[in-house]
Amino acid sequence: MDVTLRPAISIRRSRMGKVFLADLVGNGTMSPDLGSFLAAAVAARKNIMIAGATNAGKTTLLRALANQIPAEERLITVERALELGLDHFPELHPNVVAFEERLPNSEGQGTISMADLVRRSLRMNPSRVIVGEVLGDEIVTMLNAMTQGNDGSLSTIHSNSSLEVFNRISTYAIQASERLPVDATHMLIAGAIDFVVFQEKRNEYTQGGRLRRFVSSVREVTGVDGLVLSSEVFAPSRDGQAVPHAPASCLDELAAYGTTRRGEAGVERAEGARHRLEGLATWTESLRDTIAARSASSRPSPPLPGSPTARSASRWRGLWTGCTPACRCMWRCAGSPRTSTTRAPT
Ligand SMILES: Nc1ncnc2c1ncn2[C@@H]1O[C@H](COP(=O)(O)OP(=O)(O)OP(=O)(O)O)[C@@H](O)[C@H]1O
Ligand SMILES: [Mg+2]
């Protein structure tokens, strides 16, 4: 039975097979700070989910992150259609087992699903399991595996924002054979995923620009309270590129794995400067109030006309060299010309 009126072939060919984070920093996909942050996250064996729209560059970013994994680790990749190709570069990863899902034959027999492969891969002593693209019920198996000590897993998922990833996973999980309810899925996510990295593709030809692919957000999963709690450690800047936004809760751990802390240090510096400025403004305000209160109480009231004080003031007025037209001394000499160093009359 035909499925289309005329044959169509699509060739999915990636221009960036052997790609490193440095290449993506070099072509403007991410800042050097973010590059070092992600490298440290991979080295610290954080579970990372790469999200984005179709053709945004998720698989390419996954390859770049996977190439940060030390060569001695044993990697098992599970994909719907082989495209990661980590086993094509034995000099980078000599120990890779690449699995591909098998569809059923014409009799509906022989299917081996992604979920089966993820389950089986866990019995093969992997250092890390990399799932090329999560599109269905394999997510439950994968999240379970991530919460059972299989740290350092990487995967990609289609989504429209970094925050939407959690609901997307819930939607897949509810369709899985386990029929996982939303709150259970969110608990599973909180225990399994450490970071969501969101990549965007933006076509700016009409504004005289170019086609840009860039990481716009990195979200850290911090806990669960009914729903997943997360904080955006890198948020979109004015041009969309992810810039440091909030310090990651596992910053010290990442620092131990070599992040330069520049991103976080930048955030901390900016926060510190803001607090210092606010403190300075409050302090200046209170100082101004104190001075005003003190000068109001200490300034002598004007001498009564004809009183000894008034007579004394008129004798002293204008005799001090310190008195200027703007002088506001207790002798109220304001406006009197600056005089010479005449000695005060005795
Ligand atoms: N950071 C990047 N800079 C420039 N080109 C890129 C970048 N990332 C990916 N590309 C190119 O964009 C195309 C799509 O990349 P990729 O297959 O990684 O996207 P994807 O999001 O995984 O797509 P899909 O949703 O179809 O799986 C490829 O030709 C790739 O070479
Ligand atoms: Mg892809």
C-alpha cells in the first residue's frame, strides 16, 4: 500500500560530525563561560537534557558534550535512527556500543523498542548511557536509570522552552505502559535530571541578519514541590544568547571539575555590587538625616535684637578669614565679604 504519491528521499547529513564545545564557542553558539560551565557539568557526571525545536542543533550539541567525556569511559548510545556516530571516532571514544531501535517486520514481529534497549544497556556495565532523542515511553526507563546511579547521562528532547521540558516529559510518561501520573513524573524528573540546556534556531534574514543557532537558557533542577522546582542559571540576554543569571546550587562541585566560575563569579560580582550600592544609598540617606537632625539641634537660635549675644555677633561678623559669602557659621555672616586676617577685637 502506498504511503505517498511519489517517492521522496530526505538525507539527514550533519555538517558537524566531530564537534567540540570549543567549536560551538567559536561559532557563537555559546559564550566561553557557558562552554566551561557545560564542560564542568559533563565532567561532574551531571544528567543533562538538551531541549529545542526541530533542527535547532540538539544532536550536534549532544555530540559536543559527549566529546567532553574522557576516552576511558564506556558509552552506550541508544537511538531511534543511528546519527550520533560517537563510535566513528575511536580516538575520542574507543569503547562505544551504539544501539538502534528495531521496528517490527511485516508480521508485527521482532520489534526492539528504545525502552528495551535502555533497559538492556544498563546490564552492560556502561559508564554513561546516551539516549539520542527521547520521543516516547523510553523516558520512564531512562529517568529510572538516571535515578539509580547511572549518572552522567545525556539526552535530547523536543520542546519550545527549557521550562516546557518537564511537562513534555510528563506527557510522554503518561502515555507509557507504566501510565505514570504527572506528580510521580515530576518527582522522577527532580531525582534524575540536573540540567536542561535549551538551544534555539533563529532566522534573521528578513532583518538583514543570518541564521543563528545558540543556547538561550540553562535550567538547573533544584527540587520538587508537587511540580519540578528549577532555577535558570543561564538566561537569554537581549540578543537571545544565554548569559549568567543565577548561581547554580552545585557551583562548588562544578568548580572542583574545572569550571572557571567566570559566569557565576560574574553573577556574584554583579549581585555583590548591587547590594553594596543599595547599602551605600541607605547609609548615605541615614547619614544625611543624622546631619540634618544634628545641625538643627546644635545651631544656635538667632540672638534676640539688642541682647549681649547679638551685640557680640555684630562685633565678630565678617572678621574671620574662614567666612565666605556662602558661609553658614553660627555668627550668620552669610553674605559678608571675605575679610583679611584681622584679629578679633578684644
Ligand atoms: N551550533 C551550530 N552552529 C551551526 N550549525 C549547526 C549548529 N548545530 C547544528 N547545526 C547544523 O544544523 C543542522 C541540524 O543539526 P542537528 O541535527 O544537530 O539538529 P537537531 O535539533 O538534532 O535536529 P532534529 O530535531 O531534526 O533532530 C545540521 O546540519 C548541523 O550541522
Ligand atoms: Mg537530532
